[in-house]
Amino acid sequence: MKTPAPYLPASSPALSDADQDALTDLYVRGTPANTLRAYERDLLYITAWKSARFVEALNWPETEAIALAFLLDHARDLSDAPKDDIARETAEALIAQGLRKSLACPAPSTLDRRIASWLAFHRMKNLASPFGSPQVKQARAKARRAAARPSAPKSQHPITRDILEQLLATCRGTRRDCRDRAIMMLGWASGGRRRSELTGLMREDISLKEFDDKGLIWLMLLETKTTAKGETPRLVLKGRAAQALVHWVDVGGITNGPLFRPVSKADRVLKRRLSPDAIYQIVKHRLKLAGLPEDFASPHGLRSGFLTQAALDGAPIQAAMRLSLHRSMAQAQKYYDDVDIAENPATDLLG
């Protein structure tokens, strides 16, 4: 099944074909790449769900009955449902297509994201959404509460300094080793960068003007999850992390274009940029080489590890947030709270 374009704005008779194409292009360029990918996945899922459930294509606008059916189908565990339950049959069809993992009740965050995408599609087409009706809104709130569960950490363990050192020790002298060392050190020391932020970096985004005199590298991220284009503050890299990045730039021959690139089996640096999934594979590979389980941590462990280490070293949370670019103090405080409770002397009262 081919994914329909989810970000097409509504056609307007007042616009020429050229202007309509320009408006569509503006929607695409003005939406973060990660959001576009999520839109495509969600639209594919929603389209397949309705086709399997009702043998119909999506309607624009969609009806309240369809919106309620979508909520009900995703608000319960279908493992114990009768074999002829329509919701179970639909879920099994989606599993067969590789669009759903199991009959278990999806996480509330997953359901919320798919509904948010569906809402966005209606807005783009300048249509009212069925999820805005009082009955559907109330059903959505009940579904969220009924399926509530503790949020799982994005990384099983934080990659604190001692773990990072174990991963860095697996990097020897090949270009691939130099690249992986630079990725992990920049990703950790600059505040815990996300995968998309690392792979989105261009050579033009780093300034080496102060490296020879002061050992400093300045980074300019185009945008992050919490900052818009042009509003992301400059970040600094120093010490070993700065040295590792300069070494990668030298051995990789990176004069312009993507900063982090694939390296062939022949140890030749390619021209295209790394994908965000490649960062996951790099962390997984380094964990294995370090003798740790491959699922010990994910790339988000670089971010959580930076904040956890900042708390362990007694760095003020405001200072850590200036690098991590957390927008919410409460979100960053969670890492500090975990350290504080572990170090609380009251936890040793029993001896």
C-alpha cells in the first residue's frame, strides 16, 4: 500500500496550480523531518485500520462513529477477545501487515500520537475533526485513563561517564572508530544530543576558530525538539570531546556537507549523511564490543547519562539545562531526583 501524502494543504480555487504546488512545498519544508516521518507512518496505519475494519477508504472529514471505533479498538487488550471480535480481527490483519506488534493495548502515548496526526491531517485540509466533538473527547480521556501505565525510560540505563569510557575504549584507529568516538563524545559532552540533532549537523555548523588558542568548538544546531529554527543557542565543546571531533574532521576529510557520514567496509568515508537509526546501531555495536548487553542502553542514554552525571558531580541543574536545552525544569529534575534519592542517608537507616 502506498502512503498518501499526509501534508497536502486543502486545494483552493483562488490559487493557481503553481501556487498550490508552492504551498504544498512550504508545508513540507516547514515541518520537521521527524514529524513528516511520523505523519507518514500514522497515516499508513490509520488508512490500513479503516480498510481492514470497514473495507472503506478514509473520508475527509471523517465521521464521529469512525473516530469512536478507532478509540474503542485501541483502548483494550485484545488478547482475550473472542476470535470473531471485529477489533481483534482488524488488529490481526494489521499485525500481518507489519503495522502492529501485538494484540496488547497500545501505549496511551502511541494512541495520542496517531490521533494528533489525524487531527493535523484535518487541519491541513481545512476541515473540522471528529475528535473535537464532546463525546469523542470524553471517550478519549477515558481511554487514556483506562490504559494508563508508568512511562518506560527511553534508555534502559543512562550512559554515565564510566560507561561512556568503556564504549570509547572500543574505538581504536580506523576512520569508523574515529567517527564513532566523535559522535559519542559530542553527543554526551554537548548536553546529550538527540539522534536527529547529531545526524542533522553540517560541517558549516561547527566553528573551529577558537580551537587552536582556547581548545573550544562552537556548535550551532539548526533546531531541536524544544527550539525552533534560528532560536537554538550556540553550544560549546571543549577538552577531549573537541579534540575527538577535530580528529574526525581531519581523518574524514570533512570540509563541507554532513558532519557525520557512513564509513564503508573499506574504511572509506561516504558523502551522504548518517541516518538517525545509524546512531542506534553505533551505540548497540559499541556496547557489544565493551562486553555489555546490546540492550543495556539506547542513544537516549547519552542524554540521560549527561544529566545523571551532572547530578552526581553536583553541577547546578540550570547549568546542565543550558546545554541539554530542556524546556521543562520538571523533566530535567527527574534525573537529579533519581540521584538525590539514591544518595539520601535515610535509605541506610536499616543498615
